[in-house]
Amino acid sequence: MTKRTSISNADAVKDIDMETVAQSSKKIKVDQADYAYPQDKYTIKSETLKSSRFEVLYMAYRARAEVPRLLLEYVGATYTSAIPVDWPAGKKETPFGLLPVLTHYKANGAAFTVAQVPALMRYLGRLFELTGETLEDDAILDACFECAHEDVLNTIHMEIWAKSDPKSKECIDSAFEKLVPLFDGVERYLVKNGSNGYLLGEKTTYAEFPWYDWMSYFYSEYPEHMNALVSETVRPGLRTLYERLDSNPRIRAYIDGGRWEYRPSPPMVGLYSTGVVVSEWEPAYEFYAKTLGLLTVSNVQPEHTGPDGRYIEFIVNAQERTKFTVYSAGKSSEEKHDMPKHNTGISFTVRNVQETHDRLVKKGVEFKMPPTKMPWGSMAQFADPDGNILTINEAPQNVGK
């Protein structure tokens, strides 16, 4: 047996060389109280399953392992994702020398390993009662699962990924044309069940996760084609299935949490403010506070401006969260960051300014102002293709001096 390394326990010795991806430190606390689908508030009732933990062995990306991960997130199971360190040497220790592999560590100390996505998904489905009540029910689920797992995958592979120019409109058009009968087939089952977003009754089943995963991928990579394939008016049953799982608090936290390198958290958390850049702050303050009647939240002199520089935040009313800002570098200031005057500005809230800056720089974004400490927190600025200045900042703790 070869060593399995883990950042939490480097001396652990198991049956294959791998490392465990840290996830607990970034796991977002989930509140299911306001979820629109109360029947989907899954709670593990079995004491045996509560004491179980799972491990998904795969490479550090989504692909075939994402569907079992989504199911484990949905039920709230304790699991980790593991990455092979020396796959050529370790593959002989897996059932078929293929990934992904699921290992179920049971409460009694026993471990059960199963490979092949259809098999391990059915295993998880039965464990967590995400299957049907009859043989006919399970036959429908098996057919829908296999269609997503094999037929959709083969279509995308043959029509897009295997082509010399996979981004060509001709390839994408052909692929989505061939996807129509597959999506039609699942839509018929959903319509037969009442178009409520479930394949059976009002119960989530394991066969729905690969369809959600594909739709999530298509909406991200091919939005125009996907909106023509599935929308509120075209195959609405599938759209409801997508919205139901996409809004599930556990799945949403998994997607937004930034716990995996292959699924980074969205850089923008929300819209913090919109505003204007002015030459003199006093007349601007009179206009927005007195003439328009906006409520002043803060009125400070930033350290990097001249003595007559000012940063002011307004809100429309006490319930409004998005701020309207007025910024002036001051007449006597030598503006260091090339901030144009008489320019509107939009500010986005991010979890970490430096991390977001680094990620956007890798994508070719040119920053006008690097991450900089301000009285209200860290911020950075960049321009869109038309020169509009955009700001990112962390949620301010205290904007006063």
C-alpha cells in the first residue's frame, strides 16, 4: 500500500497516494429557513449515516465527480474530495483503474469503495432515499440518469469538444440541435409529474443532479443557446428543476463558497454603491443632501486627498442598502490614481480585494488603482472597455475618521 497524504493528517496511511482538498475552512454556514422548496430541506435521520463520512477521489476539477459531490452537498453529508498524488502508481489500487471513486467510511469502521458514476450515484441514492417507490419509478430514474450521463456527454464531446474549432457557431448549433430530443424526453417525464421540477412526486431523486449540472454548465458557457433550449416558456419543467436545485441553500453555498480551485467563488458579492466624481464637494453635497433629500451615511476626508477632498455616502431611505457616493479629490490634490473628474462610478463588494484583484489581472484586466487601504477599508479600481471606472471594495467596517 502507498501513502495517502492529507493536509490535516500527513501521517495517515491508506490504500492510494492522494491528498485531501481543504474544504471545511471555507464552508459557508447554511440556513434553509427561507428556502422556497420546504420539501427539499433534507435532514439525515439515520444515526448510522450521521456518523458516516464519504470521500470522492478525482482530479481537481468538476467533470464526472461533480454530480456525486452535488448529491452529497444536497443531503448535508460529511465528505471530502481527494486528489491522486501519483495516479499512475495508485490507479491499480482502484476497482477498475478509473476515476471517480467513492469510499463510504461507515460508523462501525468498515469502508466500502465503489467506482463508476452510475453505480455510485445509485448507491448514494438508495442510502439517502433519493430513489423511487417502485421498480417502474426506478426504471424512469435510471433512464433519465443514463441519458444525461452518457447521451448528453457523448453529444457534447462529438459535436463540440472533439472538433478542431469547438467555439465555432456551426459546432455549437449542431450540438444543441442534437440535444433537443434528449431534453424533450426528460421534459415529458417532468410534465407527466405535474411540471413541478421533480421527476417523481415532490421528492428530489439522484437522477436530477446530472441534468442540473449540465444546465448549469450550459447556462454559463452557452447562454444564448441554453436560453433557447430551456426557459420559463420553453421546456419549463426543466427550468423549474434547474431553479429548484440552483436555489437550494446547500448547493448555492457550495457553488459560491470558493472551497475548490475548480469552482472558485464569484468575485463580486454584491453591488455596494453607485456614485459620481465631482470637482468640489460642497455644492455637490448641497445638491444631493438638500435639494434631492438623500440621507447622509458618512462624510469623511480620505487620507490620500487634499484638505478639501471628500468622500460622502448617501442612501435614499433607511431600508436601502446600496449607497450613492460623491467623491472629490480636492482642488489642491495631485490625484495619484488618474481618476477622471465628472465620471460616474460603480462599486462592487467583494470578499477579498487582493484576491479579486489578482484573479482579474490574470484575466487581462488593467487596474487604474491597485489594492489600497482607505479609511473605509481596502479598495481597487479598474476600467471597463469604454473607460468607465469600476471599484471593488470589501464591506466597510467604519468609514469615519
